[in-house]
Amino acid sequence: MRAAQTRITILLMGGSCLAVGAAYWLAVRGQPLSPFILVRGALLVIGTALVAMLAITALVRDAARYRRLILDQIQHSLMNDLPGIAAPPKDPNARPIVNTLRERIDSLQSRADQLQIQKKNLEIQLRLADAQRRQSLIMINGISDAVLVTDSFDELLVANPAAAEVFAFDLAHSTKKPIAQLLDSPAAAKLAADISDLRANHTRTNRRTVDYQLEIEGLLHTFSVTLSCVIDNHDQFSGVVTVLHDRTRENEISKMKTDFVSHVSHELRTPLSSIKAYAELLVDGEATDDKTRSEFYHIIQAEADRLSRLIDNILNISRIESGMMRVNKKSISLNEILKQAVEVTSPGAKEKNIAIIDQTSPIFFHVQADRDMIYQSVLNIISNAIKYTPAGGTVRLALEVREEEVVVLVTDSGVGIPPEAMKHLFEKFYRVEQHKNMAKGSGLGLNLTRQIIESIHKGKMIVISEVGKGSTFGFSLPIAA
């Protein structure tokens, strides 16, 4: 703009100077040239040029001022939400400019409004997506099974604490890391390879279920693993979801149930077989005299009592483990219970010439407990001591107080228990292999005793044994206030 103004100014000045110079030379034509005429002509031309330059400068300044005035009016209208443009400007020359600007600004304003609405919609969708993502993470973290979610590049997207514990990786720094890098143990590497294979050969309905054995903290665990492809609404592959369900405990429970049924069947079969055999002998008339029939009757009665005790023990253990056992706790004297148990077991001890030595304190110690259950526990312990003590041995009873607890101890001079059998003593149907020929039993007595003492009365079982020197079995209970 300034370059154009400069060119116009030079042209106008040059034209003015030429016009004044031509007029002057026409006026002095025919006169002899003199220095005065030349100087006066030069001064006239220079003065004319100066006047023309001043006039042109004033015109250009007025035009610039007018242009600034129009621009200020437009700017003022824009700054005040376009109220000034709604009315036509006073200068007719500015109307086309203002109308064009108004249309352009209206279009931009409409576009800005649309973008603002789109922005709000996107913000709402973003908040919803973020809320759904957080909710999904909470749900995944709450799953007890291990969960791994990988993308189309076999990189970890999401994992829950259970998965981090199983595969021993840092959950906070594992995102976007290759799954093969996180699952680096030999067994886990096989799972990483299966994830990659499923990703490479995916279909919408592609799902695999396989079993894996993984070592966790030195113990072998069995997992049922389900791998599933993730396909979005556009049939595009998004990743693989891997869920690992630890079936170790379930397998153990299943084995325990199988073993329990097997043991119960075996224990029930023995007395039933005896009862059936002697009943058949009686029916067939094999017992020809009263003495033989009486002997058969006593055997049948003894086996029936044994069968009844076995069933009672099984039912009591089941009730205790299921929390359905009725408990009637009250203040009872352990001295009286020990005395009653000794009276019941004395005949069996006399048959084997075993001396029962009572070393209990004469002071009566009371505990809050169910009398029948504690009596059954004491009876089981004393009976076992007599069973596994050779003839001519001793069984000692002790009752004392230790740190606000009443302790009952039954020490025998029997065969003792091997160290490898100590950890299995309280298992259902467990009997020490070396002692099975010494006495009959179902292997439920000690398990029931432990359930009564520890589960119901919150006490503690005591076992001390040395092979060839005997064993000490007992328990402690909080003393009654």
C-alpha cells in the first residue's frame, strides 16, 4: 500500500513540475536567457513540487484516516457481538465490506456453535468411557481368578492383582509390556505362546480351555485357563482375554471326599461283616449250646456298638465342620470329668495290667465348656493311651494351671509315634501304619477331639511323643473367671 502511494506521489509531483516548467518557458519564450530567468524558473518548479507534495500528503493522510475509521467501526462491532453491523453503516462504500464480513462472521459463528456442541458431546462421551473403564477395572480387580487382557500386539492392557501374584510381576509397571516378557517362567512361557497363537489365528468364536500347572511359592498349582478373542462391533480383532482359575483346592477337596467315602465304606464294612457273619451262624444253627450263642450275641452287640460309635463320630465331625453342632457351655470341673473317664476305662486297663496313676491337683479347676464334648475328648485320649501301651505299662493323668489356662495331660509308656506320622495324627481316618495291629479303631477319635477342643472351645491340643518311650496327649482351655 505504501509503495503504491509513493509511486502515485512521484508521478503527480513530476507531472506538476512539468506543467509549471512548460508554462514558465512559454511565458519567457522570445526573451534572451539570463541567469535570473533560469534561477527564477528553477525556484518556481521546486516550489510547485513542494506544494504538490504537501497537497498529496494531506490527501493520502485523510484517506488513511477514513480507512482507519471504517476499520475501527467494524472492530467495535465485532467486539460487541456484532450489534453495530446489524444496522447498515453510514458510508455507502463500506456497506459491501460490512455485508461480506457479516456473512463470513455468521458462518464462523455457526461453525463455532457446532464445534462447541460437538466438544460438549465428546466431553460427555469421554466421561462415560472413563467411568466405564474405572468400573471395569474395579470389577476385574475384584475377581479372585487371575485375569490378563492383551492387545493385538501381545502387549498387556489390563491385569488384576491375582494375575500379578500368580506370575510375580509388578502390576503398576506392567502395562504395555510384551506378555512374553511378563510370563517368563517355563510353564508360563507356554501360556504366553498360546496367547500369541490365538491372536495370530483368531476368529469371532475362537475360545480355548486348557490346563496348566504352575509353581507358586514352591507349591504346584493346577489352573484351568480360558483364552477368548475380543472382537469389536466392526469385526476388528482387539485382543485376547485370559482367565486362570485355580483348581488346586477343588481337586484337593474332591480327593478328600473320595478318600472320605472310601474310608467310611471300609470302616462300616468291618463291623457289618462281623455282624452279618455271626448272625448267619446263628441262623444256620452253628451255635448248638448256650455258651456259644451267648458269645455270638456279645460279638454282635460289640460290633453294633462299634458301628454306632463310628456313625456318631462321623455325624459329630460333620456337624462341627458345618457349624450345626449344638453347644451347651457352662462352668464345669475338669477334675470330675477326669475321674469319670478313669472309672469307665479302668476295666480295659486292668485286662492289660496297666496302672493308671492319678497326679491331678486336688483343687477343682473349672472351665466354660460343653460337658459331654469335653468328656468325650478326655475319654478318647485315655482310651488311646491304654490301647497303645503294652501290658504292664503305666498311664499318668495330670491337671494343672499355666498362665490362666487349665492343662490336661495324659502320658503313657507306650510305643510312641514316629516323627513322619506326627503331622498326620489329626487327619480323618488316619492311623499309624505300624500300630494298626495293636488295636482296632476308625481313625476319627483324634480328629473329633481336635475339632471339639480347638474349633468349638478355642483351646489348643498338645502332643509330645518319642518312639519306644511313650506319648503325651492333652489339651489346654481358658480357666473360668
